[in-house]
Amino acid sequence: MKLNKALQIILAMILILGFIAPVRTAFAQSDVVQTVNDIPFTVDQYVESAKFYRFNLIQQYNYYVTIYRMYGMAIDDEFNQQFVDILGENGAEKIREIVLANAAHQVIVAAEAEKAGLSVSDEEVETRLKDIFGYGADAEVELETAASPEGGEASSDTLDSLGSEGISTEPEINKELEFRNKVDEYFSAFVKDAFTVDFFKGDLRSLILEEKLREYVLNQSDEVYEQEEVKARHILVKTKEEASAILEKLAAGESWETLAAENSLDTGNKDNSGDLGWFSKGMMVLPFEEAAFALEPGEISDPVKTDFGYHIIALDGKELRPMEGSALEEAQTAVYEAWFEDISAGYEIVKTGAADKVVVTEPVFEPVEPTPTEIPVEDNSAEDAAMETSGDETGAMTEKPADGAAASEATAEPTKKP
């Protein structure tokens, strides 16, 4: 699915861990709402952070609405209510808790990073900002040069984009000016007065700093990232009687490879002895997983029933193997979060109650009117075809993705998660 540049920027901002609107309060703006080891978090800071958090939630809502409409999915009252509950009047307490928790989190990150000798330069912040707006080192950006290829005069659009700083024929200078103009345009026309560029850069700095702190903590840890995995083959058939008949043929000495090729409904690997390779727990549907991990190498299971039919499983290996991909990422995140929770216990966090009297209402959330299923607004033929296909004629074992998620290649492997 291809998203336009505005949506890409919105999504990038949504993913940033920051929080943040006008307020009605009788308190002086210098009042402290919270301290972390005597480091103050003021009403001013709280207000801008609450605005930022509201802005991010609203952009997340708008992004979902766009995706729903793209795939012709209905937007109903239940969908809207999820956001009304937190962005409406009744959500003020929840937002307050999140904003204050995030503020404390950032103070602790900064303190621990300083202990570790970590810091973030202005150049690193600028590079991350360019990445968000599509002007990073690897981005392909079409640049307008001041002069036409034929050497004619510059167009009025080019002059406008360069502003009053003058005209340069240097592509890198043009690119820098275009980037600056794009950021200014985004904040003036879209963000408006929700928060400032400087505030956003500060949040980026905190995000980058925590990335460095996380890497530092993981490098200092002696955690071994391994998990038990098995290597298995399977033959899938429709009925228990068919599965039992195949077991009898195997006992009589017939070839597994031949029986798999002739009988298995798993068209993705039937000609490869039904080989599933190595997999860990959580990757297969539960009955299949339990049966596979209960076997020892060289053993063959009795018929195992799943929603896809009956499986005969042959185990070829079982061992501890290094984690990879999402499993490794989840394990590392758990290590870092456990460390952070432990270290946070040594910080004294005091809430003064001043934030309870501050009412943050902007940016204002305006949910769209509930709509029935709509016609997709974009032709995503490849993705749409995958979305509508839950498997081949034999019945794939991947679940049909929901909410516009891209479908994985359909196979008949007994995996639950696409």
C-alpha cells in the first residue's frame, strides 16, 4: 500500500513517544505540577505536553480513518467512541496520568543517560527530523533547480520555494531550503499552535537518547537470547481416517517423501517432504505446537487435529537456538523494561496536584460521522487481491488479515499468524 507524503509524516509523528493544548486555569504558569528527584515539571511544560499527546491521538485517528476508507471499511460509533473516551471531557484524568508518567520517564532517561556518558547532538536531531519529512540521506527527493535544463529563467514556483534567501543552483542547498520550507509549511498549516518545532525537536532528542540508553543497557547485560525450537515435517489431510492410513503405510516402510507429495494438502511444501523448517513456540496453532514440542527427534506423532485438518508430524530436531527477528526484539525490550522499572524505583516522584486544575482541550477532536462500508478510494490491486484471498483451493492455513493489514503469501502451513 502506497501512502502519500502527508500520511507518511503523520504516521512517523504518531510513532514518536511524546505527549501534548489552550487551557483554562487560575494557576500561575510557573507552578510546578510534578518533581522527579526535585527536578520540576511546570504547568507550562504540562500544557504543551498535553497538547502534543492530544495532537498525536487525533492524527492516529485520522490515519485510521484514511486506512478504513481506503479499504471500504465502515466507520461506526464504536470506532469513534474509543477516541472520544480519551479525547473528550471524561478522558482528562487518563491523559493527565499519561503525560505526567511520560514526563517522569524522560527525566529518568536523561539522568541515566548522563550517568552512562550518553548524549544527543543537534546534528542527530536534525537528521532524524529530515528522515521524518523524507529528506534523509537515503531519500529520493525531486528537487527544482533555479534554472531550467535549457538555461532559461527560474519558474515562479521555484522562486517561491526558495523564499527570500536567494537562489542557488547547488542541489544540496536547494534540498536544504526545500526541507526548511516543508517543515515551516507543515507546522504553520497543519500543527498550527498545538506545539512548536523546538518542542518537537526536544521530544525527538529524548527519543534518540532513550534509543542510545537502551542499546547501552542491552550491551551491559549478560542475558543470553536463546529459545527452544524444533525442526519438523508434516503431512496434512482432511480426515482422521486418512491420517491413520498414512501412518500404517509409514509403518509398512513406504516413503514419507512419496506419501507427502501424493497426499498432503499443504501445497506450499508437499513436494519438499512437508518440511516446515525450524520454529519456536507461538508460531503455530496451539494443537500443532503442543504436539510438535512433545516429540523427540526421530519420532512421528499420532494424527493431530487443527482447524485445517489432521496432521502427521515428524520431528527432525529440537535445540536451543539464537533468537532472531521479532522474538529477539521482544526479548530485548523485556530486558530493557525490567531494567528501567528497577532503576525507576530509586527515583522520588512527587505530584503536587496542580495539574488537576488545568483543563487542556486543544487540539479539539472532531470525529467523522459514522459511515457505512465505502468504496475504496485507491486502487491497490495487488494488496486488495491478497486481502480477498484467504488461501488457494486447498485452504490456506494463514488467517485472513483484518483492518487492512497486508496479507502474507498464502500457504497451507499450520501457522496462525500471517
